[in-house]
Amino acid sequence: MSLNWQDKTASELGRMIGAGEIDPVDLTEAVLDAIEAHEMSDRIYARLTRDRAIAEAKAASDRAKSGARLSALDGVPISWKDLFDTAGVATEAGTALLKDRIPDEDAEVLKNATAAGLICVGKTHMSELAFSGLGLNPITASSPCVNDHDAVSGGSSSGAAASVAFGLAPAAIGSDTGGSVRIPAAWNDLVGLKTTSGRLSLEGVVPLCAWFDTVGPLARSVEDCAQLLALMEGGKAADLRGADLAGKRFLVLETVAMDDVRDAPGAAFQSAVERLQAAEAQVDRGDIPEVAEIMELTSILYTSEAWGTWKDVIEANPDVMFPEILGRFQLGQSWSAGEYIAAWQKMEKLRAGYLSAVAQYDAVIMPTSPILPPNAERLMSDHDYYITENLLALRNTRIGNLMGLTALTLPTGVPSCGITLMTPPDTEERLLRLGAAAEAALA
């Protein structure tokens, strides 16, 4: 059966299932067939979960026919980044260090999603142990960018973004420690939500830096992100009805975020700002000194925790790692415990200062990434290029993680260029309403 599903959002497919227009089994088989037929599927999916998906789809089909659907997305297939545990199926987090690691249970967020009727079609490739914003992974696979197949797709949720952008899943679940949902979402013209640290369970999620790790969706619409957030935590989706930008106040973050922004992302951002203003939003520009100060803490906070988490595993078998990623982990050896604790204490003070500075605004906005997706071949052959592009790729998104915020990237209409909205921690529902209004203005 031929289904026209690849231009639909997950929410639209959910409504079609509810109306009896699509059967979950037909939809799931169509998704699996598309994956298996695609020339780049091996660079996007680490492995499929066909038997599980078909069994879940049959159960969803029965519920739909009997009027007992579990949620708005009951019967919709999605992909999962290969750091979410899947019972009886390998979860390797993009590294040979975890080759053939087979968990006994699903990750908590996957359990919740399954209980709401979402169908797991497979596990997607990622940056090794999630420690890069590029998505370059010569150990397993480097997923392509939908706009430039010779470029990386962004990391670390590289395959997650590619699975949606290439029409091989209606939506995907990834993780974000320093931008790993938002960068691949932006570079592949998707919506990506970074949730507040602690909002969604990390139980059964292979860690990078647990204090910064967050779970988040990548999808074609803000509505999809709202629904997926709710289903992963067993809650109710944000009400997006009637959302508009009239009278909303945005601050363009001038500190750090606008430095060295390249031509295409800069022009796309300016065009997006003008469209927000045309929708009657007020846009100011300003500096927040705390941002520059907190960015100086990046290396000590991230590499110390990453090294502390993985030291024993890495030292037992360092030669199986991609050297660029190995080197990033090893930077964590250079910091003392005292320096690490002092950095955390300073970060908490800077977070309070930032929140005070932005209290009058509905959201802070900036280009999601100051650069376009880099060329994969050059990244492999040019170390200096790799370092420069990797640091720039994650620079803007990392502000949200360091400040403990929730953040949403939206497509600007210019290929691989996103605009980010950031709001205080635990304000996902407010952010999603703003995002829905901004999405309409940008369209």
C-alpha cells in the first residue's frame, strides 16, 4: 500500500489514524520499507526494530478500531537515538567501547512513549558518546545533512535529525548536552526542543554529562514537540491554541552569540527577526555580561564530568575511539576537584544574574548556529578545521545548557539556518506557545 506520509507531521498522522484514514500497521510498514529502500539508511539508522514495531503497530491498530487510542500520537512510528536503552536490542551510543551492549530494559522515556502508543522503528546513529556537535563519526557512521550530502548533519543527534529530514521517520527523539538536539535540527530544517535539565528522566540513557544531559524531540512542527514532550513524561501537552506574538518582547543576545556569525546564518536570522516584528513582537538588542563569563567555564564543567564518567572504560580500550573524541574526553584530566566545584558555584551565581537580566522579556533569541554544516571529508583530514567548526557549532546552543534554560530552534526558511528562542528553566509550555506563534510568523 502506498501512503503519502512523508510530508506530514507526526501530529497530522496521529489525527489521520484517529479519523480512520491511515492504519498504524500500514504506516509502520511504509516507514520501515522507506528506510530499507533508502540509499543512505545505513548512515542514518544503526539498527531497526522491525519485529517490535510491527507488534506495536498491530496493537495500535486494534485500539484505533475500537476507539481506545492511548494518545494523540498512538500508532505513530518514531526513531530513537542510539543512547536510549532498548530491551534486548543493542544500544551502543556510537562507540566501539559499548559494542554489543544489550540492555534488559527500555529507557524510562521510551517506556512512557510506548505506553502512550508511540511505535519504535529503530535506533539512529550519533556522535561517539554524544561528545561532538558535528555528527562526524568514523567509528560507526556519519549521517548526511539533508541540504548537503557531503556535509555532516550536526551532532550529537545526527541520525535522529536525518531520519526525519530524509523522510525516514515522522519524528525522532534525541538528547542535548550542549546543543545536540538543536544543532542537527537547525542544520536539517527541523524544530528541536531542549528541555530543562531534570524534566525528563535520564534513567536508561547512556550518559555524557548527567548534570547537563537532557532528552528532547526533533520534529517537523512545534505541535509535534509539545506532544512528544508530554508523552515522554506521561503528562498533558501544552495548549498552543490562540498563540500569537502581539506585544511579546524578545531580546537579541549580543554577548558572544552574534560574534563571528557567518553570512548565511546572519542574514537568515535578521530576516527572521524582521518577520517576528511584522507579527507585532517587540525586539530589543542587548548585552548580558554573565554570558561571556559562563562560557569561560565550558571546558572545566563539561570535560571534567565526561572524563569522570568514562575514565575507566576509556582507559581500558582507548585505541577503539575516534582520536578527536578521545582527545576531548582526556581534557578532563587537567582540572582538579577544587576547580570543578568552584566552577559550579560560579555558574550558579551567573545563572541567577542572567535570569534577573532577562526577566522583562518573553524570550531571548539568537542564531541557533553561527555556521553552516561543515564538509565531512575536510573534517577528517584537517584537524584545525575540525576544532574550529566543532567549537563554533555548539557555541550558541551551549549558552542554554550552561544557563540551565529551556530552548527551541525553529527553521528560518533558509536551508540549514535556525533561530533559537530561550526561556527560563521549567517554562516549556510557555516556550512552546511562543514557538508556535513564531513558527506561524516565520512560515
